[in-house]
Amino acid sequence: MDASTRLRFADTTVLSVARADATIVVTSADIDARLQATYDRVGLRPGMLESLAGVRERRWWPVGTRFTDAAVMAGEAALAEAGIDPGRIGVLIDTSVCRERLEPSASVDIHRALGLPPSCINFDLGNACLGFLNGMHLASLLIDSGTVDYALVTDGEGSRRPQEVTLDRLASPTTTREDVMANFATFTLGSGGAAMVLGRASAHPEGHRLAAGISRAATEHNGLCIGDLDGMHTDSRGLLAAGVALAEDTWRDAAQFADWTDLDAYVIHQVSQVHTEAITTALAIDPTRVPVTFPTRGNVGPASIPFTLATHATSLRRGQRIACMGIGSGINAAVIELRW
């Protein structure tokens, strides 16, 4: 194993993790109703989103809500929970996939809205659905080096536009069965925000310490899932097979320096029921230790791991070991262990 793929943490702890929940519930039955005419014409039945993916519903933001608004809401909640004054944040890292524009960065809007100081470094970090874990790792490097005392990692996602555009496109009389299946994953997406405040473990023994981590890449699979704000085209079977294979390789390499076979919880990137079952089976993880949010929130991109962690945080106890496990299109994978 290349030494560079092992993530080392010296003195970084999680002080808070918070979520922002979108307000409009859109059920899979609603999606099916919009596609019924297309289903009838191409020979498909409704119910696949719930029966195959396990996604009963997802959320949309009201019209006019920006992706950065979601990140700001989560950031405000995380700062309040941590009890850290915004003026003490040394770096802001926004990891959102969704963005309204190419420049300036989304981070500048979040920095301004949260009232962060001029001394606060701020930038966007993008790596598909793995971005938030990458943000946690980079924040830890800045804290451990002494560059900053506190870091804020944010994320804001919205599935309304890609799903509405895709629904309109699939209503075309030229849509084929293959078109529907290639766009299936678009309808598993959800909307929401998440944020995390990290600080120095030596100054905050009450925090949840970053203990160990690993990162792996399999970029030969970079064409299996390609998306933008107008939709997502996915080879679902190919992506599942490649993702599970990369997860197995990552898990095997991690065994050289960490024992993750019997942790208290495994917070896995929220894709679908099929993905969750495949990962837990391949890695021999007890599925009862895997909290989920995808049935009612869908796949909220890079926000899904912190969103799920925040949702289930009240069930975690001091001293427990938690694995945050992510995978992103392209494909890349990472695991970060927290000592709760």
C-alpha cells in the first residue's frame, strides 16, 4: 500500500455536525405518476424507485432557495451546536456538488452570510459525493499543522432542477426504455445541507476525535456516472460493481493499520438499498450497525454522510468507534474513523 493513501490525524476532533433539511416532500409515487405515460409506452412498471432503490421519498427546496442557502443553514446550526464564535473559524471549505455559477466560489457567499472573519481562508473543494470526507481530511491537516484552530466544512445540495428537467425530457415520445434506465439514478437524489465544525483535540476533550483513515482511487471508471444540473446519466450496474470492488480493495488495505471489523456504527454514503446491501455483504458489516437516511431523503450527494451522522448522533455514545465511509463518481473512496 502506498503510504500516501493512509490518512493520519494528530490532534483534530469533531466539535459538531449539523444538517439542514429541505421542506418539500416528493414521493416516489409522485415521480412514477409523472412518468406513467412513458412507462406504459416502453413497457416498464412503476414502483422501481421504492422496490429496487429503497427510496420512498426525497426532499426539494422551495423555488428561490440557493444551494449556498442550504450550506449556510447547516453552518449556522453547526456553529451554534459547537459553541464557537464565527470569528474564530480559520478555514471554510465548501464541498457542494451543486452550484449556481462557475465563479466566484460558493464559499464566498457562505463566508459572507455566516459573518466569518477576513482572516478565514475559504474555498470550494469538489470531488463528487466524496467531497465532504476530503474536506474533513484537509481541515485536519490545517489544524494539525497549527495553521488554524477551527475549521468549518459545509455542503448544500438540491435535486429539484435535475429531477424536473429529467421528468420533462423523459416525457418525450421518443424516449426509450434504455433512456429511462440510464436516468434512473437521477430520481434517487435528494436535497439537503450539512456542516461540521472541527477543532484541536487537545483543547476540546469533549469532541469526537479523528482516529484513522484511508483513501483509494479507481479512475479507470470515470465514465460510469456523469451529471450536471440538467440530469445524471449512470451505468448503475457498472457503477455498483466497480464501487464494491474499490470498497473491498480499500477495506483490505486498511486492515494493515486499523481493525474496522467490529465498529459500533458504519455511516455509509447513502445511495440506495442495493448499494447498502452490497457493501455490507462484501465487507462483512453487520447491517444493524448501518444507520440510513436514503429511504426518506434519497442520496444527498456529499452531504449524505454528515447528514446521516447528524440525524443519528443522539443514538451514539461516548467512546464508540464510528466509520464514515464514502465513495464518489470517478471513482474514489475514503474511510475516516471517528472516536465518538
